[in-house]
Amino acid sequence: MASFEIIDAHVHLVTPRMVERALRPNVPIRAPALEAAAQARRNRLRDLAGGSLEEIAAWWERQLDEHGVAAAFFIAVGEANEELAEFCALNPRRFFGWGSLADPLHPDAPRVVGRFPQWGLRGLKLYPPTQRFHASDRAVFPVYEKAAELGIPVLFHFGITVAPLYDLTYANPLNVSAAVKQFPEVTFGIAHFGAGFLRETLFLAYHTENVFVDTSGTNNWREYTPGSPSLESVFADALRAFGPRRVVFGTDTATGPYRGQILREQLEILRRLGLSEEETALVMGGNARRLFRLESPAPTER
């Protein structure tokens, strides 16, 4: 068992209500593509819904206990801020939430983000390839203004995705580079090392202090990258560019079982790369605690 606190900054909450909404995507797209996407969602989500929020919470508590994880930050399937808040309230010392937006360009989007403190949500997750927006479009700046006002981080999924409807035109992390400079007081995160755009993600570390990467997922995007780099080399590149204070651990777990193999693999990689105990503790939990301004350590229950 690790001698330091582990916080998983990137997991997914899947509930029956979320699955039901996800099976009825509301996007302007041709009917054949929409039906193919709906079928893909049915196949992917039909066995993930679980039971009541209380049952799902109990399952997550057992999983975190089993793997020695103190706390987790949940991303809802679709825009489901109120349900996510209800879930996190069931264990507010261990469950935290990334809020979301149905449409980041909608004039009402900043008002929705403004309700995050009321809901107890600690950050904002955006998904440019599926929401079809450029991350430095000035139309989304009011959302960043609200994030700055609230002091919350903004996490992006760029790159490839398992989502059935997406447009990779919007998938390049460099799309956020102008916003990173326009909003130095906002901390911007790039999930999954950029999910295929590692080179571009590393460029964002150049002359910035307000960008971090998360390590979450199987990172199988490497299979579609020239040379198929090892995960150890990906970690080495990220740590060289961002330093250990701007790399944040995550597994991308959705439902059973918890991706403990990812936790173990990443810990072993940090060991092989020669990180100190202090640096490893930052990546595995300390950076998340600082990023989300958690007041006191969440106990790991065993």
C-alpha cells in the first residue's frame, strides 16, 4: 500500500438516467449517422447503468477502499450536473465532481457554471471534438471568465475518443493555446496526455504555468501514433515538459471493476523513472488536492 494519499482525478459516473439521456443524442447530424451513433451508445452503455445512486455510491466506496484510493473526481455521462451533485453529496469527503455544459457556446453557459458552487462541483469538463467548438473561440471566453471568477480548473478532452459522434477538426490541444494566454489565472487541463496529440500537448507547456496534463485511461491512443510509443516514454516526456507538479493521476474508470491495473502500472512507471517519494506523491494525489483546493486530507477507508 502506498505511503501517500492517492486521488483519482478522472473517473466517470454512469447512472440509468444518464444512459437514458445518452441514448437520445440531440445534435444536428444526418439521420443515418444519428441512428448509428444511438446504436453504438446502446451497445456501450446498456450494461453500465447500475442501480440507484445509493447503490452506485456504495459500489464506488468499496472499489476505492479495495485499491487504497482516498477520493475520486467524477465526470457525468452527458450534462447531468444536478444528478452528479446529488451523487457526490452521498460521500462529500471522497466524491467530487467535474461539472459540464450541454453547449459551451450558449449564452446561458456562464450562468450554469456559476451554479457549480451551489452544486458543490469543483471543476469544468469540456469536450471539443463532440461539442464541436474551438477552445479559443471568443464565444466561449465568458465561460472561462466565470471559471476565473470561481477559481475552478477547466479540463478538456482533445484527441481521439470512443464517443460515437465526434469531429476531429476540434481535437487539437493547440486550439486552447490562445485561451491559455488570455486567461493566465485559469488552470487548464489536457486529459489523457492529449489522446494522440502528445506533441501538441507538450508544446502547451512552453512558457506557461497554467496548463496540466492528466494520465487517465488505457492511453491506447498510442496504438494510432507513429512508432507506438511506450507509456513510460509518454510519462517521461510529460514530466520533462510539465514537471511533476503539473501531471495529475487518473484512471478513466467508468464501472466495474476499478482500473487498479492502471494505478499499479503508473506507479511502477514513476518508480522506474526515478521520481522521488515526494514527486510521486504530487502526481498521485497532491497535485489534485492543490488544484481543487481540498481543505483537508480525505481518509482512505480500508
